[in-house]
Amino acid sequence: MDLNLKGKNALVCGSTQGIGKAIAEELANLGASVTLCARNEETLSKVKADLFHASGQNHQTLVADFSKPDQLKAVLDEHIGQGNAYHILINNTGGPPGGQAIDAGIDEFRIAFNQHLICNHILAQAVVPGMKDAAYGRIINIISTSVKVPLTGLGVSNSIRGAVANWSKTLANELGQFGITVNNVLPGATATQRLSTIIESKAKKTGQSIEAVDAAMKASVPAKRFADASEIAAAAVFLATPSASYINGVNLPVDGGRTGSL
């Protein structure tokens, strides 16, 4: 099995914490040069300093705000124009706030659409030419199990995640001939700051204690626990390796068996 990523360049979005950070760390462990992309330059520098680099990697940082797609495009145009090319793109950004779809304002959908699908598309358009030249490309989108079964209380997220999943499948069909695969990883409940926020919000709305909400969520998972970010990273990074060359256009749940469908 070929899991060696030495000589490969990876662009990882949302990589200063949680799942994105765990993916960046594992890519570096397998030899990839990683460009960390997020809003906070100081935090990016700290994460970069801790990445494994004994394989001679050249790790970089890229400061961009996904709430401003035009700014992201300008930053990428300059970065790619300086000769940077990528074999691996990890599309990952924080999910929209919770709430029922019927109660969501139009701007909530617009903002989420921009931060997820539009920014993902800007990133893909920036890196695909280099992937074609290398005859090697891996675009991996970190989405949600809601693309299989919508999650209660996450109306905007359910809607936008579904759009991203279908965009991804379409790209997979278009780009497969160039040695580029496009896949989605669907994390279940993962012990990150976002999950803590969701639990706190649900506790506040229902009048339950945080401990009770936490316990109920764990009870709904056959594994009876939340995932660690490293477990999501392991699946995503495998899809980035040479051994995953014939896996294309799939939604891969990493959820401890929680999703109620195949």
C-alpha cells in the first residue's frame, strides 16, 4: 500500500484547529509539504512551527477570510502566480450556526453558500491546472453526514452541505480523466469546538444540562462516544494518497455508525 506523500504539496483550509489541523498534521507526517490556510496569521504560524518537517518539507501559510470570496480569490491568484502548485486540496471550513431552516434569514443562506460552495469552487479552480500538469490530484471536501440524513436543528447547514456534495460529484465526473479524484468525508459528532458550541446551544434551547445533551448525543452513536479529530483526518488523508487513486466521487461517513442509511 502506497501512503507516501513525499514530494506532494497540500493546501489545507481551516487548518488552525479541529479536523483541519489534524489533517494538516497527518499529511505532514506522511511527507507532504503543507500550506495552512485560515484567517489568523499568528495561529497559522504556531501550527506551522509544530508540523513534522524531517522529510525536507517546505510548509507555508496563507491568510484568507472565507467570508470574503473575492479576497480569497485575489490571495490565491497571487499565491499560485508565484509558482505554487498543489497535488492535494482539503476544503474545510466551520459550519453555519444552528437553527431550523424555516426560521433562517436569506442572508444566512447567502453567507453559508459563499463560505462553503463558492469558496470551495474558487479553491478548486486555482489548483486544478497544477493537478492536471502533474497528472495527480486529490480534492477532499470535509462536509457532514447531513448529506445522507439531514440533522435536526441544522437547517442552513443541511442545505448548503447538500449543494457542496453534488458539486463535488459533478467535479469528480469531469476531472477523473486527468488523474484527479474528488471525494467527500462526512464526519459524525467529533470532539471539536464546533460540537461544544452545538451542545451548549441545544442545552440552552431545551433547558437541559450540557451533560445531559452530551450524553444523549453519545448514546445515539453505536460507538457510544464522539470521534477524535485524528480519526476523521485518517480517512481524509488516506483519500489523498496514491493508494486511493480509484476512489472517486464518494461520500465517506466517518461517524461511528450513527448515520441511519447505507
